[in-house]
Amino acid sequence: MKVYVFSLAAGLLVGVVYNLLSVRSPAPPLVALVGLLGILVGEQIIPVTKLLIGGSSFSEAFHLSSCDSHIFGMLPGRRTVGPIDGLKNQEKQA
């Protein structure tokens, strides 16, 4: 139930910000995409900051908190199991 209350509160906050910026809802596509990017980056601030405080470099903190896959998704050409790895796993099972 708490998630729904927080979601409603976040929606109300966004509505207020839209009004202050004189943006009508639904937002124009570019405004909406920039807002979504802000949400994705904002979700990663706390985990990355914790790792930075712990002494990690920024690139290490970015990698350890899986920011690249969270923000960018699965990029073309990147596979969790490549074709050669898949063959090796099949040979081990046989």
C-alpha cells in the first residue's frame, strides 16, 4: 500500500512542477523523455554515492551498481551468454 501512496505523491509533485513550468499533461515527447531520463539517473544516485563514499572510483561505482544496464538497457551486440559461451555450456552438460 505504501508504494501506491508514494506513487500518488510523486505524481502530484510532477503535476505541480508541470504547472510551474507551464507544460500541459501529457507532456510533449521530448519533455517526457528528459523526465524519464531524470528518473533513471535519480534512481542510481544513492547506490553510486554509497560506493563513492566507500572509496570506489566513479567508473567502478557505476559498474558495480549496474547503472549501464539499468539506464541504457540491453544494448545491441551485448549478450549475457554469447554463442561461444552457450556452446561451451552445452558441451559441459553433455
